[in-house]
Amino acid sequence: MNDLYGFRQGVDFARQMILDAPRNLSPKPIIENLMRSLGNKPPAQQEGIKSVIYLLENADDIQAVRDKG
């Protein structure tokens, strides 16, 4: 990965989207919104967002993920 700044921007974008989501929203719609956002992001940011999607898909408790934000 040669664009660490862009990667971090992608992670920050995804993190903010998670934090802004209603508390009672399940992970699936959040993941779908993140997937849709990939289309207009540079490759490095896409990789950052994909890393967060991976964590969401494998998280046991979405609230724990949000609390870490």
C-alpha cells in the first residue's frame, strides 16, 4: 500500500458513517451504504473502507465496534 494517507481517510470516512448511523440500525444497511460509497472514492480510500467493512462483517457485536470509535 503506497497511499497510507488515503487509506486512513477511507477508514475515517467509514468510521464516521458508522458513528452517524442510528443506534438501532443493524450492520447490514451500514455495510450496504459503505459498499455504495466505494464507487466515488480513490483506490486507497476504497481499501480503507473495505477494511472497515471486513471488520463489520466479522464483528460479534456492532455496539462494541461503535464504542471503540
